[in-house]
Amino acid sequence: MIELQNLRKEYPEVVAVNDLQVTIPPGEVYGLIGPNGAGKTTTIRMACGLLTPTSGSAKICGVDVHHEPERAQSNIGYLSDFFSVYDDLKVWEYLDYFAHAYKMPEQRIKPRIEEVIQQVGLEVKHDAFIKGLSRGMKQRLGIARAVIHKPKVLLLDEPASGLDPKSRVDLRNLLLSLRDEGSTVLISSHILSELEGFCTSIGVMEKGRMICSGRIEQIVADETKFRVIRVTWIGEVNAGGIFGAIPGVTDVVAQGKEAIFRFSGGDDALAEIPGAVAAQGVKLLSFGEVKQTVEEIYLKLSKNEVM
């Protein structure tokens, strides 16, 4: 659905994007992660045809966005990190303007505007002037503008930037609903926790280069040498002695009636641990793996570290 091949953008003193290769299949929500200046915005602007690459290609739904821009952009919904609105238009008028810009059939425009306004939760602002909207409402309106023509691909550059916590939750739920409707989404963020539990795949960028790219669970598996296990119990337990004696267990850290340790064994060996410690009289309350977050994986990759 989205294919970036050897994508490169050079400026006189810097290479903003360095030979990027990314393929995103239909139905994916791909999070482009990296600090400010990593090349995320440049990548998205090339992907939607607003910026011409120095070399390489960007294809949306199999169409080269630079060779056939109008055809490609009919499949794209784009929201920049800072987008313009027209303060003297009403909400419905703003969407009507862009529906006509996308050359939607006249008979489809009005019902589609009503549908999108309801979808983004702006029903009570239907006839309100844009200048009276809050930042969060303007962000919803920007999403509505991006999806008014039912694009197959959404390209969203830092869509949660500047939003308060509630507005971020509302935006997250809206994007989840669009994903469930079948949209393929490329979303960038430097606030890594925003993408947790939302993206199916991620790409980590640093200084214009892609450090890694793929399904989240595969990246975690590839970049993690040890599992991290947390256990709790009742009674008095010599955690270091009991857990530390188990093959594959290292770095036992105990506090009170809880311990965390690293485990290098496989699934079968992990499944045997509760029974082995129970046989020594330990009454476990909980036993489970501590899943690493997208942020933790990113920090390790950016420092060339693995746990």
C-alpha cells in the first residue's frame, strides 16, 4: 500500500533522508519514530508528493506520487504537523471546500460531510466558525479534512502535537476507528508512548537513516536477548537463593515480596519455573513476563544497545 524505495533527500549541508526503504502492506498502522530532526517530516512530505526526492521513489497503492501525482493523491489523506485552517469558514463549509477540491461527486458531498463530522465528534460545532474552535477540535477537523474523500492511505505527521491529554485520547480512539475501517496509516511521533498499543509496525529513524523497521513483536524479539520476569509471593522467601539457582536466571533484584530477574531460556523452561519454586515451598501470587515498551526498544536501538 505504501512503498518507499531508496528514498533520499539531500540539502547543501545535510542528508535529511538517507536511502530509506519501507514497505507497508494494507491495513497496517506504521509508526515512524525518532527525535526532532530525524527525517520523519521530510519522509512523509516525499511520500505524499509535496517534496521531490533527490533520488528514489514513493508509491501509494502502486502509483508513483511524483510521476502521477493527481492519481496518487486521490488515495492519500494527509495531515501536516502544522496545518492551516480558514477562521472565517464554518466547520461544514471547510469540509465542503476540500470535498470539492478532491473532485468528489456533487451528490456525495453533503452526506459525506455529515458522516465525517459525526465520526470526528464535531456534531455540536457543525455550524460554528473555525476561529472559535479549540486546538483539539481543530485537530479533529484536520483529520476530517484528510479523510473526507475516503482515502486508502493516511499520512499523519505528529497529529497529537500540542494536544492536552484528553484530546490525545480522543484522537487515538478516532485513529483506531479509522484503522478498523481498513485505512492504512503512516503516523509519525517523537512522543513514543502515543504509539504504544496502537501501531502494528514501527520504523525507528535517526539522522535520516532507518535503524530498524518491522512488526513490533518481531523487533522486540530480535532486539531482546533476555526476557524480564516479575514474580510476587507470600511469606518469607530467599529470592536470590531460590530464583538465582534456576538455570537461565540472572540479575535477580528483590524488594519486599517481589522480584525481577532476567531469563535467557525458552518457553518450556520458563513454564517450569513456577512448579520448581513451588516445590521449595514458595507460594507464588503472580508470575509473568514484563513486556518492553516501544520507548524502551527505541532507546536501546538509538544507543546501539540490547538488553
